[in-house]
Amino acid sequence: MDGPITSGGDKGTLRRTVRRSRAARSPQERQQTEIAVAAAALEVEAVRTASCVAVYASLPDEPGTGELRRRLRALGVRVLLPVVLETTTRPTLDWAVDAGGLAPTGVLKLLEPTGERLGPDAVTQADVLLIPALAVDTTGLRLGRGRGYYDATLARLNPRTPVFAVVHDDELVAEVPAEPHDRRVHGVLTPTRTVFFSSPA
């Protein structure tokens, strides 16, 4: 894409800007991004040495994770994928082992793993998390889709567990509008680089 995404304004404005930018990406760009994300992730020591990694099954407009998931499984890494729980009063993610197969499930019809549900606290088994975002700023503030699932998930973790948001290169921005419930990530992973904001406590 041409040029960085301009931050500023409120979260809704920034979300719309990112979505327009993502919608303009060609299928070829998306495929190249997926391959590059896998290569970049496996250069990160926390990922490369992990026995269990929590990732996500990417939506069509997100940096693709299919190749990364495949390569992690081939290395014998236990890969956990989120499952949206729609019946709870609070935004909650369940987790299941990624065996390769996905099916549209739940009210949102997201592609999710088909295996046994392990419970919301299963994410604490992960040595590192790679989570989706629409944008991340230079302090580690992450812009999600507004439902709060990952903010709730991060609250379950040991602060020492490394968390990286995965975005396109132009989605690392100067500022993401902050709210009290927002949680920072330790780093950001793009197709071309990894930026560390802080070490896990």
C-alpha cells in the first residue's frame, strides 16, 4: 500500500481508515503477506523456541496466519486457536488445538477449530501469543475491532507471557486513541519487521 496510515481522531475513524486500506489489497498482496508473516514470526526467539503458541485463524482482510499455523504444526508446536463464546455476559474466548481443519461456527460464523474446547483459561498454557489488530501505535497500544475479546483474554495472562500484535507494515501508527480498559502488547509483528515495545514483566 502507498504510505502509512494516518492516526489521530477517534477509534471509529481509525478503524474505517484501516478497513478501507485493507479492502484495497490484491489477492497477490494477501498471499505474499501470509508467507512473509510466517517467516517473520519464526525469526522471533519467543516463537521459535515455544512449545505452545496461541495464534488466530485470520479473517480475509487480516495478515494471513494459515502458513504460520502450518509451519508451527510441522515443527511439532502445539497451536491454540480462539473460539468466540457468544452466550456469556462478558466477551470471552474459548480455545481449541489447531489440527488444521476449520469450520464456520457460532453466531458470527467465523472459521474456528473443530476440536475439543479447552476453556478460556487454556490460553495461559501458551508460551507466546500472536493476536490480531487493526493498528498498533509506538507505545504498544492496540486497536481491535471493538468487541473487547482480546482485552479480556490478555487480563488472564501472566504478565511475563509475550504478546505480539500482527498487522500490515502501514498499520504501525503514531497513536492509537486510548481507553482505560486497553492493554498494551509487548511487540508488533509485520511482514517485514518485528518491533519490541517492552519486555514482559
